[in-house]
Amino acid sequence: MTSRVVAMSDSAEAGWVHGSVMSPETVLAFCAIAMVAYVTPGPDWFVVMRYAVRSKGAGWVAAAGVQSGLLVHMTAAAIGVAAVVLASATAFTVLKLVGAAYLVYLGVRALWNSRSRSDAVAEPDERSDLRLSRVWRQSFVANVLNPKAALFFVAVLPQFVSADGAVSLQIVGLGVIDVALGVLWWALFVVGVHRLRTLMGGRRARVLTDRISGTALIGLGGGLALTPAKV
């Protein structure tokens, strides 16, 4: 009896491990799709860009906030919460409207800051604007409230998951790969954006970045609000 139980346990474990290990081709294909998603401009771009032009540290904190938001989406997808939310027209509508309103708020704030800086005679004190806890919080909330980020983990990522294996474990594994790729991308992005400040001059670069990111965030918020309830 004991040997039978052990044999069954070994068989289940072998099947679990076999089903959880993805082929190198699958992982590479997922990495390519994930990188396309990262290099495509979206809300995260403009949130991170707004702070990266001020300092590399602020840019990296903003990127950390974005990636922390992705961890929330990954966890929700792994336990099925995101699928339930996106399957409900009401829940999706609430999520997208709250997310859209937050993006518009960030955009208006950025435009207001650009006006203040362009009118200032002296370099403004940005210490309150650059409180790292606020930078992280704004980036985190913007990502968590973006239903399209959740949609990636619910609709795109599962295309690379085998139904024969441990689905939740595979989702977490691919999610960790996605976050790791994001860390690499944002490191390059922050350095590149901050370089813009060096080439253009501090205040001018900040004003231009605030105007670009503010306009983009308002536009993205408006577009998100018009997203159909059913996806």
C-alpha cells in the first residue's frame, strides 16, 4: 500500500514538473511579444518619462512602481481574479473609468507643472514633486488601474501556457520573465530619457517632457474611457 502511494506521488510530481517546464521556443516567443509590448508607447512610458527627465533615481523609482503594478496583475491572473473582472462588463467598466480618470489627473498635473516651470524666473523647488514615495505610488496606481495591463496577463500570456501543466505556476513563471525584461527595458529607457535633459538643458527638457507626457496621458485616459466594456 505504501509503495503504491509513493508511486502515485512520484507519477503526479513527474507530470506536474513536466507540464510546468516550457520549451525554449515558447519562452523566446513570449519574450519577443513582451518586448514589443514594452517598446510600444503607453501610459507607463509617459509616467516614467516624466520623472526620468528630472533624475535617474526618480525615473528608476517610477519604473519600480510600474513593475510592482505588473506583479499585482500577475498575481491576480494566477488566481483567476483578473479573468473574472475582465469577464464582467460592469467590473471592467468601473476599472477602466477609474483608470482613465487617474491618467487624466496625472496628465493635467503634468501640464500644470510645465506651465509653472515655463513661467518661473528661477529654478523651482521640485522636492515635493520628487518625493520618491509619491513617484512610486503614482506609477504603481497608474499601472494597477490600467485594464489593458491586466488584459495582457489574461489574454496574451495564457497563449504560451500549457493546459496539461500547472497553469498558475506557468503564469507566475512567465510573469517573472516579463517583469525581468521590463527591468532591463526601463533601465535603458530611463538612461535615454535622462540623456535628453543633458542635451536640452534642465528646465527646458522638464517643460517639454511635462507637456508631452501630460498631453499623452490625457489622450490615453480619454481613449481608455472609450474602450468597449466587453474585451
